[in-house]
Amino acid sequence: MRLTKRPRASQRAPLSPRVSWRARACALLLALAAASPAGAAPAEERDPEDILGELVVAATRGHTAVLRLPKIAVLAGAAEASSDRLRDIIARDLELSGEFDVLPEAPAPSDLAGWRAAGAEYLLTVDARAGAGEVLELAAALHATDDASAPLFEAARPAQPGEFRLAAHRVADAVIGAVTGYSGPFASQLTYVVTRDGARRVYTIDPDGYRPRARSPEGQLALSPAYGPDGALYYAASVNHGAYRVYTAGADAPIQLEPRGSVYGLTFTEDRRRVAVSIATGGGVTVFVGPSDFSELAPVSRAPLAMHPAFSPKGGLAYAGSGRGRQRVYVDGKPVSPAGLTASAPVFCRHPDGARLVYGVELGAREDLLVADDRGREPVRLTREQGRNRYPACSPDGRLIAFFSTRTTGEGPGLYVMRVDGRRPRKISSALGDTLRWSRLP
């Protein structure tokens, strides 16, 4: 896939109207970071579609060939509820991965030749077997339907009590890796913020849309969740209308940072050794970078209002910054999103074919997602005329993008995943939120 320059979605954090001057100041800063200041727009506003059309290639343009994916059948080897459950989880993971077409389970042919005749190139059989004590053993065997000899791949994972789904996702990831050469992304979690009745709470959800659950207290106004060292969940929050401080999920006391100031965004490198934090200091918002224990933080951003930091796989840094003009996406201090368009929420995908930069761009009442190379060059437009598509997050294997969409067509509004080339969007949840992140579990 050939890529071009790309913009990104805005990073507003709607807050309760009944908050103090500190919370109102936070809302103002976020609004300023998501839109151009008054009077900064050019005298003659151009249609954003015209600007984007001149600079960005549509992902669907030139895709004349039908996407050819291997067809796979997934069967439960034993007639037991746990095996059927395992089959359902793994089959959904394979479908959501964008790497397979999963065939219906019934009616099931009796042998490999029958599946081959039905169009399947692979047959995956799975079982949940009794192990020691309460532990189950989850087993999978992958066969090529044109070869009746030994399986191409076999895997077995223990499922401790309460961890059946996680173990099933690990089996699915191993199967994806056996076929494609890169392990799948499903032993992971997504985190995001939901605004409801004036409150903002951090949630997590499995990548197949299972079990959304609140992770921050009701009494906090939360922002920018991110996974840090040892898989701990961090986020910024205001308590009793005070400044926004950094918390870890389940902790009562905030982490003390230097310099002091409200925190409006944070992220960690993939190895969790470094952190980037957007801190309000001296009338602006600056990105500071340092070790993951938040010590020795040093300023790195140049834009007066620098939000939503994101590390690249090579250690570079992107953020959404605004000053005298519209908010743009910066990579290592250089603006890379199209001038004249408001861009936001950059994130990097470690794609097997090379790192990608994904972000959102505002087009009037709509927002679309763009993908570019890791320097922001040659952006490609991934969504079009489907409401607001915003806050992209990249899967741990770099091949999927999760995002929120307000679209009213197809499966309707909610949380979606799609391939990095914009194909095969799939809705996994009806949840709508902001500042989405996706991370592999330890």
C-alpha cells in the first residue's frame, strides 16, 4: 500500500458545566488545542474537502483488486460447552484480525477433502481439556486442507481459573502468527474515557468488544489513559475540581511530578522505559519526556499547546500542537499534517511493512482518519463521509486500527477495528469515548 500525508482528529475533553475555575481552564485549554484561535483563520476559508483532495489519496482509490484472504474453518473438536466457547472466541479473533475469511461452522464436512471442496484452505480444530486441578488446557491444531499429513501447527495453553478468555486470545494470536509470520494482537486490552452525566471515567475493554469495565472512580474527571510499566494503567484526573494529576488505576494518591502543573496527556514507549507527558506550564501546554518513573522530565515540544503525545517505534515523538494557526500533527518538532486543516490524536502503528502514523482530521461536521509513513509523508485517507471517526489506536501487532465512529450507516455508531489499509471495518462495541489506546497484556 502506498501512503501519503495525513491529519488527525481533535482532542476535546468535555467536562461538567458545574466545575470550578480549574476545570473550566482545563476545558478551555483542550478546546484551544483542538481548534484554531479566534481570528487566526485566513480571510477566505477553503472547503476542507478541497484541501484534502489536493493532498491526500483515498485508500479506496486504486484498490481495483478484491482483497484476497485465506479461508479458514474453525471447529470444536469435542462436544463440550468449554470447547464451543473456545471455538467462538478464536473464530471471532481470526475474523477481526483482517487476515482471514472465517467460514460458517455448519454444516461441517467430515474430512479435509470436504472442507477443501467447501473453499477452506485451512482447518483449525480446538479443544478445552481438563488439566490439573481447575486448570484447563486449551489446544489447537491447524491443518492445510490439501495436505492430510501432520498438522502445520499445534499449540496448547493453560487456562487458569478466571483467565479462559485471555488464554483463548493467546491461542488465536499463535494461530495468526503461524499463518502470517506475526503474532496476533488479541491478548491485549483497549482503554478509553467515557463522558456521561458530567463525569469522565476510564474504561477498559477486550479487543473483541467483551466486558467493558470502569477503572477510575466516579469522583474523578479523567483524561488520557495509557498502559505503563508492568502493564499498569495510568491516567490523568482532577479531584474536587483541582489540577489534573497522574494516577494509577486503584491508587488513591497521585504521582508527584516536576514540573508542577495540570497534566493533559501521557504515553509510554513500547518497552515502557520512557514516558511523555503534556503539562500546563507558563500559560501553555508543553510535552515533557523522561524515564517511566516520571523523574528528570525535560521539555521537547515547540508548539504553544502540545497535546496527545505518541512515541514512534524508533523512539520519535508525535503530538498535536496549536499556536497561531490551526492545530496540526507534529513529528519530532516538525508539522506533518496538511496546513489549513485541524488535525489531532496521532498514534504510530508498528506495521510489519514499516511503521505508520495515523491521525484524525476535521472536515466541517465530520472527521476522517489518515495514515502516512512514520515521518508523516504520503498520507492516505481511510474513512470518508461516515460521521466523526476519531481517536485512533493501533493494535500491538501494528496491523489494525481501533477508533470511535458516529456513523449512522452500516453497523451504526460505536467502537470499530479495521485494517491499516482501511479495509474490513468491524464494529466491536457500541461504546463511544475518547483518547483510545491499545496495548498488549503482560
